[in-house]
Amino acid sequence: MSQVPAAAQTSTWSARSALYFVLLFGVVSLFADFAYEGARGVNGPFLGLLGASGFTVGVIAGAGELLGYTLRLLSGRAADRTRLYWPITICGYLVQMLAVPALALAGNWPVAAALIILERTGKAIRKPATGVMLAGAGERIGRGWAFGLYEGLDQLGALLGPLLVALVLARQHENYRLAFAWLGIPALITMLLVLTARLRFARAGIIQHHSASTADGGYPPAFWWYLAGAGLVGFGFADYPLIAFHFTRSGSVDAVWVPLLYAAAMAAGGAASLLFGKLYDRSGLIVLAPLTLLVAAFPPLVFFGHFNAALLGALLWGIGLGVHESVMSAAVAGMVPSRRLGSAYGLFTAIFGLAWFAGSATLGALYDVSITATVAVAVAAQLLALPPLLVAARKLRGA
């Protein structure tokens, strides 16, 4: 079982209010994902339509993740120092929800790329502050379950968004701009809901830090091993825009099916986050070992296979994404003292983002030269993540 540092919000939450907060904030995330994941499912083909190459798509996707993750290092520290968890969260959602429908106005790929990166920036602003509030609620109902339930609702939105986009593309002859415009509706609902959550759970942003163990003097060794494993996972985790770009270029998946496969991946990720969130609360970090092996099978399926194999590969890709957003986030909260949790989330996601950027750029460059090399590097990185993850799990068990 993972070791849990001193409680962050023990006196703030009852079990009932903690559950209600996670559910309400999960609904916020549902509509947010409806908007931005609906867009992300077709960003690759849209960039290609505007004239971007495979390498360009990979770099844009990686740059968005790089900025979106590294900025969390700053926003996490700002959250810990200012304790303005709600204002930071609301600001991030506002930036993100404005960027999505604005893609309908992009007239060339550099403008579209800037909006894609801006959307990732908004998520970076809000994510550490949101994670600290969820971790506090998780003290009462189990961190794995709290993050898993939140991510399950999040992934439901990530399922609905691509379905809406697929419907628009099917009925309007691949009119990407109209699809982006329709996503402005869930974006508006997101902002109304996050303001409702702020009014209903104002005390969620009042984090009561208690003195913790010697971990207050620095992060424990398990955290650094965990960072190494997570970085390798990120390096080998091809972003969906590159996968979607391959689907349309190779003809393995018809254009109208590309967002549907993304929707299926999001559904798989949501189910996996619920299941493995519960398993994490019972067994700890060790649950990531078999999952990493399973997810390592997605690159050959999506890049070598035809439709059925591509579908299976997309499902495995979605499982990997869902587990990263739930179990891996819950694990960070189980390793560090509460007063440094925002900074820990920032550092963790910054390292992951740097690795994801390097991996996306590498895989995008390799794709233009050799699909076989792309698959080999992606699989190797996932498998190399296993040893440090196992070391981190063993150190946590022995702590």
C-alpha cells in the first residue's frame, strides 16, 4: 500500500462533501474535455489540411505538451505559495475554453498551432491547483478512487466531444471549422459549472497544511525513481495528432472514423481510470507494472495495422492516457508532504512534458523517414520505464 503523507484537508472535508466535490468537479471536467478533446481528436488532420507536414504535426503536438507541462512547474509553485487555488483554476479554464472555438477562425497552420498551444497553456495553469484540491478530497474517499472517479467523468466528456465532431464532419463534408465552432457550447457550459463549483465549495481552496515527516526537507527517493519511469513513458507515448495524421495519410482509417477511434480511446481511458484507481488504493504503485506492458503494445497496432488493429491500438493508447491522468496523479500525492504537493505536481508534470515533447518530436521526425523506427523507439521507451517504476514501488512498500 502506498504511503500517505500528512493530510492536507482533513478538517475541511466530510466523506459526503468530498464525494460531492469530486463528482461536481468531475462534471466540470466532463464538459471541458467535451470541448478540448473534441478538438484534439482532429487537430492532426486539420493541421495537415492547412499544409503542415508529419514532422510539423509532431513538433506542434510536442510543443503544446512541452509548454503545457513545464508551465505547471511555475503554476504549481504559485499555488503552494499563494494558496489561491480557486482563482488559478478559474483562470486556467478561461484561457483553455476560449482557445478551442477560436480554432474555427484559424486561416493557416501557424495560427492553428498557436491556438493549440494556448489551449495546453490554459490546462497547465489550472492543473496543479485542481490536483491539490482533489488530493484533499481524496483523503476522505481514497486518492485513487477520487482521481479515478474524476478522470472517469473527464473521459466521458472526451468520448462525447469526438462523437460530436465526427457527426459534424459526416454531415458537413469534413467541415472542421464548423466542428470547432460547435465546441464553443460545452466550453461555455464548462465556465458556468466551474463558477458554480467555486460558489458551492469555496472551502476547497483553503488548504490546511500539517507538518509532515522528514520528506519536508526534500522529495523522497521513490519520487525521483518514479519521475524517471514516468519520463520514459512520456517519451514513448505518441501523441494522438501524429496517430491521426498516420491514419489519414496511410488510409488505414477513413477520415470520419478518426475522431470515433479517439472517442473509443477516451471511453477505454475512463473505464481504466475507475478500475485501476480502486486497485491503486488497494495495492499501491505496483499496479503500473502490468499496465505499462499492456500499453507498450499500442504503437505497432496503430502504425502497422489496418482498421481492426488500429482500433485495438487506440483503445490501449486511451487506457495509458487514462491511467496517467488518474493513478499516476494519485501516486504523487502519496509520496510527498501536503505543503509541497502543488510544487510536486508541477515538477512531475514538467519532467513528463519535457520527455513527451522530446518523444513527440523524435517520433514525428522518424515517421517521415521510417514507420518501423517510429514503432521501435516508442515500444523500447515504454519497456525501459518498467525498472524505475518497480524500484519506486519497492521503495514505497519499504517506507
